[in-house]
Amino acid sequence: MPEVLKKRFDLAAKRRGISLSLYMEWLIDLDPEAPTPAEVLAEEGGDRLLTA
């Protein structure tokens, strides 16, 4: 990832007072093509529920 892009993500999360991880979770929730936790588990062959 280009450093300038990483800095933009870091600053955006900081401005909201949240972690970069939470910010990334929010972003993926906005993507209609992103797989659901159940789809990820099915693809990986797991049977545990994903948690944040």
C-alpha cells in the first residue's frame, strides 16, 4: 500500500476517534460486493462465527 494512502486511512480513523481496524470494518460494510462473515467461513471451510 502506498505510504500516502496508509496515512490517509490513519488520519481518517484518528479524526473519528476510532482504530484503523474499526475504520476498515466500516469501509467493508459499505461495499455491496464484500462477502458476509458466513460466506468467508464457507469459503474457508470453517464452522466458527466471525467476531470483531
